[in-house]
Amino acid sequence: MSRKHSFKLTLSNNVTEKQGINYLIEEHTGFFKIDKETKKLLLDKVGVPYNYLQSFDMVYIPKLKGIEFEKEYIETHLDEILFIELKTTKKYLPENPKGFFFGATENEFNFGKLLGDRFRFCFVCLNEKSPSYVMLTIKELEKIIRNKRIQFQINL
């Protein structure tokens, strides 16, 4: 794959991810995008090292509906917070996540195993014919994975 094509693909994926974040925030209550400083604070509170900082995109707090996120919620709702790693597509998926194709890092899987039920992969379908989202734990995801392979990412 050429560097130019790879760059365009990365930009496209970033735009799609931002659209997925907006979809969850606007359409479904309890999802929050938090900044890097707040992510660090949250990892400190659950005793997880910062090398997992990029292993989640959002948090989900089921009891908080229709309000803006505030840092105090970390303390007051710590036991309810779910760490969300977002996977987004525009592909038509009437049975989301069936048919989803995505990349995931070893760190994301390790983080999910470390947190157990407090971590979810969230599969967002932005197709206008089938907009939806599905949240799965690592255990639930592993039960339905059809094919999983290692890909090396190499910089020269």
C-alpha cells in the first residue's frame, strides 16, 4: 500500500471515528468523550498504567442522561464507568456486529482483559439504512470472532 493511500485511509478512518463519537453522544445518553488529562485521572483511580491511555476512546456511565460530563463524575460514579473502545463503520450491517471488519491492538485486548466487565468494544454502524451500536465485552467478542490474525505495523 502506498504511503499516500495509507495516509488518506487513516484520515478517512479518523473522520468516521469522530462521526461515531458524535452519533453516540447525540443519540444515546451516557456516552462521554473525555480529554487526555481526564483519561489519566480515570486510569489512576482504577490503578491501571498510562500505557493503556490509547486503548479506549470514551466512557459510558449508564445513570447519567442528557448532561455534560464533569470530572467529579469520576469519583461519584467510579464503580459504574465503562471504558469504551470504539469501532465504527459506514457499511450496511443490518445485524450489527455481524459482518464488521476492524483492526484492534494487542493493548486494547490486554486492557479489556485487565478490566473485565468494565471494558467494552462498541461497534457503531453509521449506515443510513442500519444505524446502530452494540457493546461487547472481550469474552462476548471472542465467542463470535470468525478470524483473527496478527499484522505487523512497521516504520522505517
